[in-house]
Amino acid sequence: MNKNYMIYPMKNMRITCRYDEGSHRSHNINVSDNNIDYPIDDAGIDSGRDSIYCPCDSMKVVAIRGIGNPSITNTIWLVSTNEVITPGFVDKVYMTLTHSDDSDIKDLYVGKEFKRGEIICKEGSNGTNANHIHITVGRGYCDTWIENSNHKWIIKGDSKKPEEVFFIDKEFTKVIDNRNINFEYLEEEKIDIIGNPVERDIYKDQVEVLIDNLNLRESYSVNSKKIGYIRKGMYDIKEIRENEGYTWYKVENYYIASNIGWTKFYKKEKYPRLIFTCTSSGKYIIYLKEGSKLYIS
Ligand SMILES: [Zn+2]
């Protein structure tokens, strides 16, 4: 993944309670103060306990509460270390995870950092009856909670609905039950097609691109950044380099690697070539002014 997209953090989505259902209703409906959040419960795969994965490039643990204390339900606060791209905004995000068992999170500590795809914890049954994870998300930073006017403990931050923060990456998450929450799917990364081909100019070294999917790169190396694909057609060559077994041409502002079948090289000609096409029998006469030259190759 090239960009820091925020994706749903579980491999199996099986939402068992929306933010506007059951005990979650009093988190955000008929709340007389402004203390609301939008939790969902996800029970993951039916058997066993599913994992919750780091959903963006990097997140850091900023608070942990409840471990070893039976009167407080285990909850972990994580904040992204950089801005992430969500369906609703680009900013830092927080995520909280509630109900993991003591044994699963005993090694967690404030400051621990997770990279994309690493397991943070598992669903559990701490403070509840059946294995699941209670997830909230929001924009910016958050490391605390508060009891609201409905006597619910809610995560105290700029709370967002999960569909405003998570994309679903269908390569990662299997949607078993989204409980009719309309999540946005992560689009395939778009590949740009770049280049404005020119006419053949016999006074210039040029290269013709023959295929549709030739990579255009920032520099003359297969390890340099891929800018996109170059459009088929003729291009002026600005620079020629040899590297990694390829002849590289700089065209426009970037580089392509040449190869038989991909590209065709046209060397500049010293003099223009005259082509005579006979359309009927007869004589052709070329009149030259004094001092003019005629080259025939
Ligand atoms: Zn819940």
C-alpha cells in the first residue's frame, strides 16, 4: 500500500452491534451533554478469538486501562503517528479497543508502536459475556473516557462513525456481516498514463514506445520510484544512460528502460532524406537555384 490508508482492522468483519443498537444507543442517542461516541462490536470468526491488526502505517499506544482491575473493562487507546487517509478526512486518528483479556495484553505498554498489519490484541470477554471487540474511532488525539448523561462510559474525543474512518480493503477483510453499515471500499491504486507523443523528427534522436504498460520511472533504475505508465508513441530523447543491463532513455521528465519489443530507437539523420514516389510514367525535373545543395542517400 503506497499511501497511508486507514483500513478496517480485522480479517473477518462480523459486526454484532452497531453504534445505534442495543446498549450502544445511549452512547450517542438522547445524550444531553456532548459526550458521545460511536462504538461497534465485532465478533470476528465464529470460533476462537480473532485478532485486531494495526490498520494504518503506524499507531502508538497512548493509554491502557483496566488490566488486573475487575471493576474496569480492559481498554486500549491507540493514536496514529502520522496523518492517515480516511473516507471522510486526512488527519491523525485514534482507535480504542475494549474487552481483550488480561493475558492477551499483559505485555502492552504505553509508547509501544505497531506497524501496519501487526497484531495489537485479540477479541476477548473481559467485562462482557461473549468474545468480541468493542471498537471506537475518532479524529485527532484521545487518551481518556468520561461518563455521559446516560451513565455510559464513552471515549472522550472527536468521535467519528466507523464508516467515516475505515475503508474496507477487500484483499484484507472478509465481510461476513456489516450489519448494513455502508463502508467504503478501498479502490485499486490508480496507475497514471503519462506522456505526450510527438511526430517523428529526423533531426532528433527519438524513441518509439511500442507497448501499453512500460513503466515510467523517476530515475534510470528499476528501483527508482514508479511514476506511471508511458503512453505509446514517439518521444524525443533528452538523455541516454546505461544501468542494470538496460539502456535508459530520459523522455519528458522521466526515464524508461529500452528493450526489443518495448521500444524502437530512431537515430537522428545528418541530412534530410528525399523520397520520390512515382505516380505515373514520365520525367521528373528538379530545378536548383544557384548555391543550393541536393543530397541523395
Ligand atoms: Zn460494545
